Amino acid sequence: MRLSRSFLPTLRDTPKEAEIVSHRLMLRAGLIRQQAAGIYSWLPLGKRVLANIERIVREEQDRAGAIEVLMPTLQSADLWRESGRYDDYGKEMLRIKDRHEREMLYGPTNEEMITDIFRSYVRSYKELPLNLYHIQWKFRDEVRPRFGVMRGREFLMKDAYSFDIDEAAARRSYNRMFVAYLRTFDRLGVKAIPMRADSGPIGGDATHEFIVLAATGESAVFLDKEALDAPVPGADTDFSGDLTPIVSAWTTKYAATEEMHDKSAFEAIPEDRRLEARGIEVGQVFYFGTKYSTPLGAKVSGPDGADHDVHMGSYGIGVSRLVAAVIEASHDDAGIIWPSSIAPYQVGLINLKAGDANTDAACDGLYQRLMNAGIEVLYDDVDGRAGAKFATMDLIGLPWQLIVGPKGLANGEVELKRRATGERETLTLDAAVNRLV
Ligand code: ATP
Ligand code: MG
Ligand code: MG
Ligand code: MG
């Protein structure tokens, strides 16, 4: 993408309303624009990051055996009356009436709807286990939307729902999602620790929240530092095998949110290993048994020929929140530092003398070669001051900057800068291309 043809509205000044660094940087780097309290447009750079996160989330859901569907954002109130949650959910639910006075709502989550889909088609235990997920916008009328997309009212969530014949099988489904989450967050470049958590309005008795440690996080957390060291399962993990050793390795060390904190268990850990910190909830996994299948009548016939209410779990990831969470975990004074897996472009190609025939030709050539090699490049081909160009590239945080000016070119050289470390190297054009492809 040539900067001259792009739409990349960066801000010079720090917006006053933004209280935390990720919100400030998302506004300044032109990733989002607020349209109403807690409701945002995604501008091109932000949209690319969001799409990259979605892709990784999808790949890991698919790897774990979940199947993608897409449910609507608007739901009928009737289904929620069947589960009893229409009244329980309270003011966080945005309720809408259509022209026929039918009661609708903007979905805050999808347990009821997915259970309705399940009960309409699945009849036998032989069709299980089944795990269906979608990546869809949710609306929760949060009392205090804040911190940009971190706590929005409209936000993008991946939510998966597992169906099993009994509790033991449901625990295996839970473990598959648990392991998928470890891999997902690792690939997104964040360290998310599964912590014992409270089940809240969704209900149930087995749940973990995946939490990224950050000083600006809204949750208080308590953990044994050794909980930070468990190894992330590889891409070759056999999801049809027994995953309990992996789950155990990640859940035996103390790690709990405030609501589940057990002071005496925590104080039993040697003092130098205790960590009291704050964190951002980027995902949560639940096992809740037959909480929805019973009232909604989602049953299958079992091997014994009798009908059984299915055992369910639900598994959320805050896709849009993750954009902010990654920035909280990865930035410096100059701006964002994207992990390369989700960066909007891999390389920022900076033309230091746009309009100079020789520099333009060298940049155009590098741009073509990188593009041909499948590398995503943002090419700053605009006539501007070097200082401002560097500042913008640092702000938007692409992993590499390839800096091309007439002085270097006179010696056949360009400069390659790694955003994360600031490390710079002078290389020939060929060597620079080889380094990047
Ligand atoms: P929180 O405790 O932050 O309010 P939650 O526990 O209510 O979140 P879940 O129902 O577990 O949220 O939804 C799954 C995921 O969706 C959360 O782990 C979080 O990452 C994300 N999420 C929830 N609420 C919001 C929100 N208002 N804005 C952005 N992301 C959100
Ligand atoms: Mg909430
Ligand atoms: Mg929560
Ligand atoms: Mg939660």
C-alpha cells in the first residue's frame, strides 16, 4: 500500500479523553474512531489488525475441531424467555422492538440461539462431540464503557459452544478449548494466564479466565510466579488425545482472580513467588452442564436408547479487546510495537526523498520485490520531513522499517530498522530484501 493512496489518519496530539496507553495509541495511530460511547469505527489500519487476530483465532478453533457458523446480531426475546435470562440479564441487554412490536435484542452472547440450532438438528449421541463457534459483534450496554475498545459496548467476540453426551466428554471439550486458547494467545504475542474465575451470570461450575497481566487491567489477580512458566503446546498437539496433562500443568500453580482468591492458599506459597497484579480478561472458558439444554429441551438419545440433556460449555475470546490488550503489553514511548503475527503490514518502506528520480526508482523497485515475495508493505512515498516520517512509522509500530535515501543509495545501501529493539543495520538492497523475505 502506498501511503499516498492510503487512508491513514494519524493524530499529532494525544487525545484528552484517553486514559490508558492503548486507547491513546489506537486513536493517535488512526486505528479507531469513536462514534458513540463504547461504539467504534475501525479505520483501515485497525481493521487489518482485527482481521489478523480473527484469522489466528479461527485457525486455532479449527485446529481444535470447532466448526464455524455465523449467527445474527439480532435475536428474538422469545428464546431468552425459554432460558429465563430475558428478565435476569438486566440493563446490559439492549432491547429493541421491531415495527410489529415484536421484542428483539442485540445479542450479548449466544447460548440460547446455539442451543436452539442444536435442538433443531441433532438427535443422537453419535453426532457428538460437537463444537460450533462464530466471530460476531456483540452488544452489552456496559454501565461504564471506557478505555476505548477495551470495554466497548459493541465489541467483536469469538464464542464457541460445545455439546457432549455427559460430563466426562464435556470436560474433554473444555480441555480442547483450553489448549486452543493457550496456542491462540501465544500466537497473538501475549502471555495470557488461565486463572480460576467466578462464573457470573452465565453460571456453571468450571471456568477459567485467560488474563494478560497489565498495570491498567481492570481485574485484580493473584498468582504463583511459577504459573507464568508452563510451556505452550505446539501445533502438533493431538486434540483427539488426552489433554489433561497440559491443562494440569497450567492449572496446578496458584492463579486466581479477586472473586476466587483464597488468601490462605496464596499465603502458603513462598513469599518471593507470590505475585499480586492487575490483568485484562481476554478470554474465558466455561463448563456449565445442562443449564441451557434442560430449559430449552436440547436432548440426544444415548447409547442406552434413552434421552439425555446435553452437557454444554461456552468459550469466549474478546477479539476487539485483544487489539488494545496487545498494545498494553507491547509499546514504548514512541508508539505501538506490533507482534509480527498481527501487524497491519510487516514493513514500512520509507522514501526519504520522494520526488528524487533515483530514490523513487530504488523504492519502487524494493516495493515491487517485497510485494512479489508476498510481504505486506506500507510504502511511505509522500514528500515530507524525515523526522515526521520516522515518528509516524514508530507510532504505527510495523515490525520493520526499510529506510531509503539518496546518501545511502550513493553507496548502494539502505537502512533496515527493527521496531521492537531500535536496532539498525546498513545493507545492500539485495541483502535487505533477503533479510525480509
Ligand atoms: P468483563 O469481565 O471484562 O466484563 P465478561 O466476563 O463479562 O468480561 P465474557 O462474557 O466472558 O465477558 O465474554 C468473553 C470475552 O469477551 C471476555 O473475556 C472479554 O475478552 C470480551 N468482552 C467482554 N465484555 C467486553 C466489552 N464490554 N468490550 C470488549 N470486550 C469484551
Ligand atoms: Mg462483563
Ligand atoms: Mg469477566
Ligand atoms: Mg468473562
